Amino acid sequence: MTVIYGGNGSGKSGYARVMKRACRARDQSEPIHPNAKDPAASRMVPTAKFEVKVAGASEEIEWSLGTISPERLSTISVFDSKCARSYITSEQDVAYLPYGLDIVENLANLVLPKLSETLDAEINGIDVDKLSIEHLIGETEVGKVIETLSVKTNSEQISSLGTLSKDEIKRITDLEAALNEVDPLAKARDLRLSAIRLKTYSVKLAKPLKWVCAEAVVKLQGLAEIKKVAEIAETMAADSLRAGEELLPGTGDQAWKRLFEAARSFSTEVAYPGEEFPPSTESKVCSLCQNALGESGAQRLNRFDEYIKNDVARAADVARNDVETAKSMIEVADLDIIADAALCDELRALDKSLLQTITEFQDSIETRRSAMLRCIVSSKWTEIPRIIESPRPRVRQLAASQFRGFRTLVRAADEEMRKKLGEELSELLARQSLAKSLKAVLELLERMKKKAALEKCRSSLKTRHISDQSKAFASVAVTDELKKSLDLEFKALGIGDIKTKLKARNSRGKMYHQLLLEAPRCGEWVTV
């Protein structure tokens, strides 16, 4: 134990204060006072020179206030009454922590503050000012949505409001025209007549498809296939007719059949009226060669007659007639769809490209008709060209648009309805204005949501959870062990009846504790 003594003002406390600052001491609350007898000393930085012996060799160490103490001095621990009171009555941080526990403290004191600083910088750097879109605020639906724009706003709703269809864009033009029209009813009559003309013309555009549509092709192909099969069957029957004897070439064919039908008619109507054909052989002659029939001639005519009356032949005739009928109808069908000059001018004014489409459609159906007729002979049905898209839907849309314009103008002539049309126009114009700024609005909304999400992260950067975990670690590794050691020391000093109690607290990951003593009094343990 080192004892320093001397008179009042001789510097005992001053030396102790320097030692406590230069070396290690629990209490460093007392300031180092300057030389009271030297006025200039108050402006000087306190310094000191220490002479120490290391392994018997003297060594001088210089120290000044505010600097890191030299390593030699930091190994010296100074203890006085104030340090004792600090140990016993004051809350102090734990000077020593087991290896690894400092990671928790650094997480709370270094990492989280840095993260908080970075987070604050990023949050403050996000611009969520509505100034650039304030022109959208108003009494419309768009204006109300923009005015209350927040992280809860649905971006899909914004996109929907800011996206206008072609019909909605045209509606703006129609409404503006209707509301600015001097005589809405007169204009309405013109639009109604235009709509009727267009609707009538759309009906005309549909008529040619009856003859060249896919169903018509399938039907014609079916008739041609039936004719082909029937004629094959007819040929086979004719071959059977000619089998067994030498007949003239072509017997059984169409020309021969027409000749035989004529001979039968001549026989039953002129030569042998009232008798069946062929007539009996007695005294009868052939209506073709007018020679005596004879037995073999009569049999041959009977065979020929059965062949003519056979269903196969009749079926072939029916099939040929069906094909010829369909062919004739397709050939003479009116496929003309070109509008008259006046209607062409009207169509050109409403849709510049429509007339070209109509012309191409006309060429398409004519080409398809020609191909269908060729296929009756060639049977190359897969080579029939397709029909281009019909202009009829576009004409019908124009007619519907003219009707809508008609109704709008009629409503514009009524004062109450005119007010509603104005409100509708305001809503559409607001949406049109939003469409121009849609990207900016959606980007602002995303920034709002990002800023809100980042601000939610603030609570995750609080040190409470880290402090609780640090306290749990320290209680096991430090507090409990220190309490055991102190109890053993008290017992060794003969005051084992006084128990130690360490009140631990953790702040921002740093461990603090206060020493409390518990002594028995009246059968109870009280803190002293």
C-alpha cells in the first residue's frame, strides 16, 4: 500500500487525480486542477512525467490529458475512496467480458447505428412530393384518387383509370362535338340516316359469304364426291351390261342412254301405243333399227331397259343434276359488294382504309368462287384459297358509332342530360390527363410504398432484443460468477452473513451492474 501524506494544498489529491487519469481507475469524475498560484496554468493542458522501473531499469514516461495512456501506465490500477464508492454504490459497466460477448455489444453500438444512419439517409432521399401531379386533383374520380394517393392506393386502379380504349378516346371527341354543336337535333338526324345506310350496307356484305363460306365449300365438295361415287357405280354397271357379247363402244354411256330413252318414248307413244316396252316379238320390229326383233333382240332390249331403270343409273343422274344445279347457282350468284359513289365517300370520311379492305374482300370472294368451280372437276379442294377477313364488323362498328353519336346529340339538346354529358366528358378528360402522367404517378406510388416499407424497418433496428440477449449471456458468463466470487471473499473476511446481489442492466448491448449488499434483519433480508 502506497501512502501519500502532506499539508493542506500540498498536492496530495492533485497527484491522485493525475494517477487516476493516466492509469486505470473506476472513478474518473474528479477534474485535474491547474496550479492555483499560476494564472496562465488554467489555459495549459495537464501533463506529467512518470518514472517507472521495469526489470530494475528506470524508464521515464510522458503523459498529457486527453491522450491514450501509454501501455506501461495502463497496467496500473488506482483505488481510492471514490473508486470504492463507485464499485459499491454506482452502476458500472462490466470492464471485462468473455471472448465473443463483445460481438453483441458491437452489434448494438456499431452495426445498428450505422444501419440506422444508412436507412435514414435512404428514407430521406426518397421524394414523395405530389407537386408534379397536383394538376390532376379535382372533383373527378381521378382527382379524388390522386388527392388521397398513399401506400394503400391500388396501382391497378390507377393503371385502369389512366388507360383509355379507342372507343373512350372517340367518345371524348363525340362529346366535345355534341356539346359544341349549335343545332344538336339537326346533326342527330344526319347521324341517324348515316347509321341506317351503314347498317343496310353491312347486310349486303354478309350475302356473298353464303356462296363461298366454309360450309358452302363442304356442301359442294360433298355433292361432287357423291357424283363421283355414283358415276363409278354407273360405269361398273355399264361394264356389266356389255359383258358377254360384243356391243358398240359407248353402250351404257350418257349418249347411249339418251338414245335408248328416245327409242322407248317412240315405241310407247308412236309405234306401239299402249304396249309396254320392249313390245312382244310377234310381228314387232325394233324402234331403233326397225328390223324384226327376234328372240335375241327382244332379250337385249329387255336387258337394256333393266339397266336404264336400275337405281345406280338413276342415282348417277340425280348426283349429276345436283352438281350442275349447285354449279349454276354459284356461277350466277351476285357477289358484288362494292358500294355506290355516295356511300364510298361516306365510308372514306369515317374510315380511310375501309374501302381498300372492301375491294380486297371482293377480290377474295371472286377468287374463291372460281376455285370452287374448278374443284368440281379437279377435286383439289385443299387448294381453295381462304377468304380474307370480312369488313362487315368494321362497317357495323361505324353504324353503331353513328347511332351512339345520334343518341348523344339528342341528349345534348336536353338541358338536364347535357349536364350529365358534361360530367361524363370531365371524367374522360381527367382520365386522359392521367394517361399522360401515368408513368410519373405509378413511380411516385412505388416510391411511397418503398419509403413506407423502409420506415417499418426502423423498429427492427432497436437494440432492446439485442440487449435482452446480451443480458442473458452476461448473466451466465459474468454476473453469476462474479457473485460467487464476492460471496467467497466475504466469507473469507468473516462477514459471510452479508450476501452480495448484483443488479444487472443492459443498454444498447452494453452490460452494466450495481453491487448491492443484503443483510439479515428481523428474520428478513434487506438491501443495504
